[in-house]
Amino acid sequence: MKRKAAIVLVLAMTAAMAGCGGTGAAGASAQDPASADKDQMTQISTVQALTAGDFTGSVTMQELLAYGDTGLGTVEGVDGELIIVDGKAYQALGDGTVKESDSGITVPFACVGYADDEFTGDVSGIESLDGMTAALDRLVSEEGENYFYVCRVDGTFTSMHVRSEDAAEKPYDETLTELLADGQHEFTYEDVEGTCVCIYCPSYASGINASGWHVHFISKDREKGGHVLGLECGSASAVINKVDSLNMLLPDGETFKNTDLNVSEDEVEKVEKGR
């Protein structure tokens, strides 16, 4: 029997990490993956802080990967879209290329957990991103919409429409909306095999993350990827893990301390949907 859901907020009290331009997050020391809680999702900072312009990383990629094998987010300076799959981290860059992330690069925002096969299902023949998220909603409907979920969808996509962006330059003095207005790049790929990493946050978490499904993609050859804006899929299957514990690591940097995090849901949705 699963334990009751829990949210654990870990406040930052550690000293500055070399090269990250800010202070780190408490609790970010690497844990043993073998002893990791497979029903826990770890979130770095909040999407509202990222939207407001806090692009400074607070944990390293090596530390982040100790908390899960599946996830998404971005890296220092919003230098591309982050996709974590099979325990490895990749950046889909603004020029359309993909590279494996360095272990020492820092992360300002991410969600990571484990895509264990608590729920599985066929999601073939989906004609849109909304169709994909609706299919995932149906797969988890018995457990309900008030939990967090970590999911991966593997398959062949007849069309995949993604975005990435050029990195911000220091000092970071613009919001994410402003960065995307000038630096967003969109790419459409046809008949591409790969994986969608999907993170679900319930509506009551809208003050710390975007509610609903957030989806990033990476191709099987690890050469294409980004934040998903639209898709059509042929044959595809989903593996989903219900999460009953949320571990939040909040930055101890000056930017996070002094940023107004009362970002509207409309602004977050605009960033998430590329509108």
C-alpha cells in the first residue's frame, strides 16, 4: 500500500558553488541512486522564478541526476531545453543541435524522477499535443489528477514540432518571455523515432510549476529535441509513474531572494505553449 502523499521543501543554506554565479540549494548533495525513492519527484526552484528571469543555476547536473533517470528543465542561462532520459541529460540548443550536458553545468529549473511502469498504455495514432495529454490523462484517471506523474512516451512520430532558444547573456536582466521573443527557434521533424518526457503537475501546484503536462522530446539518435509545441504520432507507448512525494530544492541566490515570484498563470502558460 502506498504511503500518503508528502511535499518536502528543502531550503537552501549552503555556500556558493564555484562557477555558478549564485549559491547552491540545500539537500543537493548527490544521493545513491540505488537507494533513491522511486516514488518521489525532485524539483529545482520554481517555473515562476524561471519565468521572472532567475536563470542562475543552483545545483550541478551530477547532483540532479542522483534524483532520477527521467526529467526536463533547462540549464544555466537557459542555454537550451533539458531532456533527461535513461539517466543521461541532454541539451537541445537554439541552433537545433543536441549535446549531452556536462556533469558540472548548473541547473536553474528542472523536474526529475523515475519513469517506472506503474501505468502503461498504448497512445498510438495521436494527432496533436492536446490529444497526447488527453490520452495520458485517461491512463492515470483511476488514480486521479491530484498527484504528480513522471512519464515517458516512446514511439515513432510522424511530425514533431519543438522549440529551443538562444542562451541569455550575463547579467541576466530579462524575463523568459522577453528572452523567447527574440531568441526562440522552432523546428519540425517528420517521421522521427524518439522519446517524449512528460511531467504532470496538479492544478493546486500552479504557484510553483505549470499545471498539467509539460513535454520535452529527444530523438532516438539523440540529435534532435526540444520543448514540444505540437506532434502527431504513429506507433507509441507510455510508461507512467505516480509520484506521492515532492522534494523541492530552492536556490539560496540573491536573484531568487529578491525576485517577485507572483507571476501570472497566463504568463507561465504563454511561455509553456510558445504563444
